Amino acid sequence: MNKRTILSVICLILGSCCILLTLNAPNGFTVGMYLVVGVCAIVLGIVGLRLNRK
């Protein structure tokens, strides 16, 4: 496994953790922040894995 694969997997894990944190968020602003960060991290992880396979 190279660095890009490891970073992509870490991004996917962090993104899913952020989306799970939205269930316990105290107000709407933090729900939005967790969702935005989680979705961005998941997208970066998927893009990194796709680029790594080419």
C-alpha cells in the first residue's frame, strides 16, 4: 500500500465518523459543519482511491 491509498482510507474513515457525529450534534450549525466536512472527506477518499488505481 502506498501513501495515497492510506490517506484515502483515512479520509473515508474520518468522513464516516463526521457523518455519524451529526446524530449527536447540539444545534443546526454543527450538524451542517459535520455534514460538509464528512461529505468532503468521503469524496476526497473516493477520488484518491480512483486515481490510485489508474
